[in-house]
Amino acid sequence: MPQLNPNPWFPIMLTSWLVYSLVIQPKLLAFLTTNPPNKMNTPTKTPSWPWPWS
């Protein structure tokens, strides 16, 4: 059963995860967001819905 042999795919998977976590991920996280979050904490008060049966 070839699917139980971890020799061909395990080193490839391990290498790809190491490359992703050590090389690609820090480069992606270094980008600044184009739309920074707004720091205003003023919640908007929405009016209640006028239900006709209440």
C-alpha cells in the first residue's frame, strides 16, 4: 500500500511548511493594511423597529 509509506510526501510537506512559516509568512505580515481600523468608540444608536402588531 503506497499511501502508508511516509517517505515520499512527509519531507516535502515538512519542507513546504517550514518555508511557509519561516520565509513567506513574515513577508506577508510585514505589509501594512491599506485601511487601518477606526479607533473611535462611539456606538451608533439605531432606532427600534416599529412592529405593527406590538
